[in-house]
Amino acid sequence: MTTRVQPSPGDVLWTPPPDARRRSEVGRYLDWLQAERGLAFDGYHDLHRWSVDDLEGFWGSLWDFFEIRAHAPYERVLASDAMPGAVWFPGAQLNYAAHAVGRDEDVNEIAVLARSQTRDPFDLTFGELRDQVARARAGLQRLGVGPGDRVVAYLPNIPETLVAFLATASLGAIWATCASEFGPRSVLDRLGQLEPKVLLAIAGYRFGERHVDRREQVAAVRAGLHSLEHVVHVPYAGGPDDALPDTVSWDELLAEPGPLEFDPVPFAHPLYVLFSSGTTGLPKAIVHGHGGILLEHCKNLGLCFDIKQGDRLLWFTTTAWMMWNALVSNLVLRASIVMIDGNPGYPDLSYQWQLAEETRATFMGLSPAFTMSCRKDGLEPGRRFDLSAIRTVCEAGSPLPPEGYVWLYDQLGPDLFLNVGSGGTDVCSGLLSGYAILPVYAGEITAPCLGVDAAAFDLDGNPVVDELGELVIRRPMPSMPVGFWNDPDGSRYSAAYFEHYPGVWRHGDWILFTERGSCVITGRSDATLNRGGVRLGTSELYGVVEELDEVLDSLVVHLEQTDDLLLFVVLREGIELDDALRSRIADALRTSLSPRHRPDEIVAVPAIPRTMTGKKLELPVKRIIGGAPVSEVASRDALVDPAALEPFVAYAGERTGRAS
């Protein structure tokens, strides 16, 4: 497999085949609009313009196209388009879970492929999923769970978590979850806000070769949730230690059959609560509704990701990331999902590719950090594994450098549909994406998603093109949060998104839109570097530094008071950060980017602090270096490596000593 010449940003790497419109879901939607609504569009960009100009026409058409089943019809699509405060589909009564268990003709089709490092693999059909959801629903009812009650989980990405979620939603109760690796403080900071009635938990799991005992952590969480009436133990690790005292067993919960029923709820009735990263202060408890998530995920997964009945989606995620919620929603489109639990890099980076071969996944989701690590380590999954079933690869979570695009095409072939996107927990979906009828440009996201009126604003609130600005959304979306938990007047919700530009959603990303409508995200706007009046995205710097063979990871902060640019690097084992390597790094940044990107100081650290979802802690590190105590800027329990902050604390002390 030969490696092609490295592209320039914006080079076309893939062009839709001639039959793309006929074969794709967005093409089917275009044909449906013409046949059912008498609307004809020349292509994607005309369709997108209509989707944000005529919100009622667009979202109403999706309701019909995806055959949303309601117990009571809606009175109109959009009763108020105020932001915040939009009112979608008033009068509608429906239930998300009713759409996620397949149809009667699907009962023998595979719904879930469970792959874990803790127990043997197994599959669930839609029929088996239906039976377990009905039993779990009956079990929760016996525990007194009803509409509006909170059921929370301290569980990994396993089928029991899915079953408990759908059973909870079927009752109109409200779901929330924390990944099993979270520490008690992080769990209580999140789930404690909700005052839950029921907690589901495991006693332990395997992470690669290592057994992780969570009994002590579960006991601490249980003691801190004073509203709890019941704890359900989900057996997982096996053996005599796989037990939690004074609990209802999972088998007890599912012991009695029950009817497969779904309580109708209003469109905006809370479905689940997602949480912000919580690196500074108490995590925001973001409430999402049944109807908004159902309709948005149908649109995003169907039209953007091109998921259809019979597809099989593999995307490693924990229950702490909104991708878990998106993964589950593929069942709504009658696709099957691979639920993976364990160490995604064990025994090496090939593990996920091996699973893709084994499960015959047609769609594979990846993080740019994982992709670039595979490339850097010289992995060649396209030669080592049979990945011929993969039609689409999606990348999300952070910007993917152009070299990552090329590596994926080299490995998976020229017919691959590479869909690079961006969104967030705040909308539990994508805002920017590729489409199967649009080209793929190196280093760029192809277009704003349908129904997303995205733009870049300058500091004065003016839209800009071909220059960096704040990513904003100018029209409402159904999956914008119902609100924040315990925010009765909406003040915290309004301050989070609408304070900077009144009536316009400020997302918090720093972005450039091109004349052709594609875009480049360069990092979080609150972590953007501002040197000499020029704003620089952190992802540009990481792309250069982490291409160097000696550097495994990096983090950059800019101290405005002194105009110092500080670069922290994690080096390969056995590599020393000497003056020669410092010069190589600085010269690479100067020549690849600009003299403004040349750091004033380069420091080696053992690890870069990251949240459980892989985000670098740029702002907390900046505050630590500025003298803030760790307890004020980050919750260690919310980090992959709680000790990763210590070198930055030591550096801050050393820097203060130098200045005195």
C-alpha cells in the first residue's frame, strides 16, 4: 500500500460517485421532498439554505420522512423561534424508546454485538432486546419508578446499560449515567444534582489485563446519594467478589415479564441529562428531551452519517460521552451497534481494527487522536485486517489534520466516505459534517449540518468568511437543551450560550468558514492563543508538534500578562528534551505556522492531563500556572490520570520562584 503525496488543506481527496444521490440517504430524502412536498433542490447547499430559512417546513418534513410515531399529533412545528425559549411540536405526545427497539419484522435481526475484555462476547436480537426492556420496565415499576423520577447508572458500555436506559425512558423517567472509571467525587458532582431514586452499578471490571474493583467507590457513591431508594447490582466481572451488599440483583429486576409499553410524554419531556466536563466547577447538568433527541438523531445519523437499516456501527465510547447516546440512537434507524468495553488500546492499537473485521462493521467511528497515533506508530490496518465491509469512517472529538485524512484513504481505499464532523454534548449531536453527496476536502469539515444555521462571528457579532471567528448558531434546533437541571428561571442556561451574542447560540469553538461552505475548527475559543493581536488555534500547533517522531502528546498555554507561550510535551521513552530537540520543535512551528507560534519555553512532562472524554485541560493548566490551586480549577476524579496535574503545579511553583 503506497503512501500518497501529502495534501494541502482544502485539496479534494474524494468525490461522490455518479450514483451517490441514488444510493445515499440524503439523496433519498431529496427525492422524497420532490415527490411528497413538490420541492426540488439543485444540491446540498440549496437544500441547506431551505432547511434554515423554513424551519417548520424542514423539521416537519423530517417527522414524516423518518416516520415518527406519536400518540397525539403536534399542533404546529414551531410555536416560538425565540432563543432561548423555542417551542417545538406543541401538543405532540411520543416516546423515544418506542423507536429504538426495532419493528415487528426486525425481531430476529441482530441489534447489539457486545464485545468486552471482562466477559465473553455475545449478541442480542431486537426480539431479545424487546423482551429485556419490557422486563426491566416492569422491574422498575415494582421499585416505584414513574414519570419524572431519576434513574442513574454507574455502568460501562454494556447491553444492560442500554436495556436500563430504554426501560427508564419508556416510563417517562429521566436517565443519567457516569462511566465506571469515574471516581466517587466526580459521580456525586454529577448524579447528586439529580436526586435519583434508583442507582445501577457494577462491582468491578477488567481493563486490559487488570481487574478493577469498584466496590469501595460504589459504596461511597451510594452513601452520598441521600435520595436513593434502591440500588441494582449488575453482575459483570464474575467470581465471588462480583457482589454489592443490600441490592436488587439484575436477575431480580428482569425476573417477571411485562408488556412492551411506552408511556406517551410531551415533545420536550426530559429524556436524559448529560454533563459538561466539570474541569472547572460543578458540571453543567444539560437536560435533553424525548422529541428533540429523536428527531435530531434521525436527521444526523440518517442524513449526515448515511446510516440505514442493516448497517452496523462500531464506535468506541464510554457512557460518559455523548457518543454513547448517539451510538444507541442508531437502533432507531434499525441498524445494529457494537458495544465495546475495556481498554481501547489493549493489547495494542490494532484492537479496534480487529473488532471491525470480526463484527463486519459498515461504519466505524474514530477519534483524531487515535487515528494519528495509529499513523505515527506505523500501523497498517488495511493490510493486516479485512476491512472491506467499512463503507464510512467518521472522525469527531477534535480536529483531524490533513495527514490523518490521507492515512485513512491509504489504509481503507479510495471509495471510503470519510466524514469528519463536530458537535457537542450541548446539542447531543453534530453541527458540522460531511455528506455522501459532497466532496471530502483535506483538513476541512465539508458543511454545516442540515437545519443548523452556523456561522463565524467576529467580536462585534458580524459574520465573517475566510477568517477565524466564534462558531455561532443563529436559528433554534430541536435538540438544543430543554434547559439545565435546577435552573428554574433559565438564567444559567442563558448565560452559558446567549450572553455574548443575545439571541444567538455561542458554541465556544474557534472556526473559519471558506467561500465554498466548508470549515476548519482550530480549537476552543476560550483557549485560543492571542499573540501580537493575531488569534491562533491550538489544534494548528498540536498538528505540527505531534508530527515529530519524538513527541507523543502536547499542550500549549498563552499567558497574556507576559505574552509568554508555554509548550508542554510528552516524549517517547528514552528521549531527552535537550537544546537540540527544543530547537527542532521551535523551528518546526516557526516554519510550518508562523514566528508567533514559536514557544518561549518548552517543558517535558510525563503526561498531558485529559478528561475522561479525551479533552486536553488547556484552561485549567493555564489557571494553575497563574497561581490557582488545583482544587479550584479541576476535579481530579474527572481526569484519565489524576496525577497528571502534579508536574504543572510543580512548574507553577518553580516559575513563581524564578520571578521573585
